[in-house]
Amino acid sequence: MSGMARRIAFLVILPPRTLLLDLAGPLEVLRIAGTVQDRVGFAVSYAAPQGLTRCSIGLDLGGAGTLPATIADGTVVLLPGSATRVLGDAPDRAEDAAAEAEIVAWLRAVIRPGHSVVTVCEGALLAARAGLLDGYACTTHHASCERLLAAAPRARVLENRLFVQDRDRFSSAGVTAGIDLMLHLVAEWAGPETAVAVARTLVVYMRRGPDDPQLSPWLEGRSHLHPAVHRAQDAIAGDPARDWSPALLGRVAGASPRNLARLFRLHAGMTVTDAVNRSRIALARDLIAQSDLGLEQVAERAGFGSARHMRRVWRQFHAAAPSSLRSGSSDEASGPVIPQPVGRGPALNPSEHPSLRAERSNPG
């Protein structure tokens, strides 16, 4: 798209026997993210030891470059995993071992501060052998966690996790968990609304388990496929401070207020009021953490009548007071060395919804 505000460079390293879903799943997330918004774009290039590798389903992946001598600062290096067996002819194990050793040596020589490393499934083993996970929390496919710990004894290997983010290292569990990780990154870079739109296009859920990293509050209640509820949620996320009356949201969603209330409980697992309050509290958290505004100003911008009202709603979702966001320190203070998010992304502007244009142009 023209007018792209930021472009994030990905270099995908193709190991021998590349597990195709490890590769295609995350990259489809990036492709679709580039079509649903124009704030962030993704430039993807590929490299392999010989410029050619056979993937898990027996196809040769051509067109990749050879491993470059250097890569630019800010580049995100993606390491998909390898299949144990390839559909069709058996691979040459000696050639594969040599190719893996070449990738490990390249990673050790080229990756520097300023580069981010994203691993999918057993791609973490290559990063571990290169020493890139030492001192980091990480994960991989549940069947390979012991191998990962053996390859990186100085790493903190976490089991039963969809993905792990530790500064500039991002690792995911097996196969489809790479999609979850990339959706998470897209939410950081281009906003949670973009991640939701991508997930809906791919017909996948924004997953979370009891031990998984918590999803952004902007994504809560979005693991469904009902278009009317998503339209209302998009509108709320785009302007949390607006006075969202049941009638107004019903017009945005294309449903009666009564039916929309029923649909929210059924598909989002919350009431409409709860959805509005969650978005307002999420906005308030962002304002408190990222600005010097006083609590009264934060409350006004987030759609609350007063700081007292905001505190009362806040206590429904958080044990600590709002002021704790400024008085405490964050474990992520150092931050990942990845391109920083550019806001919550291009959510639906309620004023642009067709059902509201006539209302705006004809206030009488």
C-alpha cells in the first residue's frame, strides 16, 4: 500500500526439511496484516545455505538467496523448524547436518544487538546451538523441550507455552503456535485490531491458556466469528471514550440493542457495558503508562466522568491502583529490540460507518 508509515524487514532462514506450516503460517499473518492496514508494512526475504531447500511435503523451495555476510539493524530473523521426515524421498542426512551447521555458524557470526530472532517449533534448536538463547526464556515443541535445554543449558526453557517473549527473542511451540506468536507481534506493531482482522481472515482463534502470556485487553472477548459483535467491538476499540448507547452500537452492528446484548453474552462472554469498560480501562492504562497526564485528565480522555468513577471501574479488573503503573517498575523496561508499536492501529472510525454517516450529515 502507498503511504506506508513503517516497514519491518524480515529475513527468513530456510533450514533443511523446512516444516512448511512453520513457514507459511506466520508469513500468511504478515501478508494479510499488510492488506488490512497501511500503518506498517513487511518486507520479507529468504536465505538458505545453498539457496534451495526441500520442505516437509517434498517440494523444493527455490528463489532464496544465500546466507548474507551482514544484515541491517532492526531486521527480524525468522527461524522455522524442520520436519523429522519428508513426504517422498528420504533426505540426505549428511547434507542436512552440514546445512544446519552452516546456519548455526552464520547465526553465531551475524546476529548482533539490534536484531530480533523469532523461532517457530524446532527453529529454537538452531538458535540455541548458536548461543542466541543463553540467558533468555524460551520454548519449543513439547516433544523437543529436553533437546532445547540440552542445546541451551543457560536458557530458561518453559514448557506448555504457546509462545514466549523475552526482550529481542521470540519463540513459539509447535507448528500452528507460530501463527499465535506472529499475531501477537502484529498486535504490537500494527495494533490489536489488525491482529483480530488477520485472525478472522485466517479463521483462527486468538488463543490463550492458563500458562500462556496474557493477551492484550484489546483482544479479550474476540475469539469468536460473529460479524455483528466484531463490528461493535471494532467501533468501541476505535473510540472507547465515546458515549456508546445501546442504540448507537446497535446501528453500528446492524442489530437491535436487545439482540446485540444477547449476542455479546453468547459470543464474547461479556455484556456490552463490560466490553466498553474493558476498552476504556485499557486506554486509561496506556495513557497512565505512556504520558504524564493527571488521573482526572486520563479519566476524561478514556470516557469516564471523573477519576473517582475510573477508579471504581478499575477495581473490577485490577487489584493495584492506577497510580501503581507509574510508581512501580516493569520487567519489560529494557524492551524488545524490535520496531516499536505505532499505536492501536486503524480501528473502525465510528463516524465512517455507513449507518452513521447520514446521522452525522443530518443532525436534525
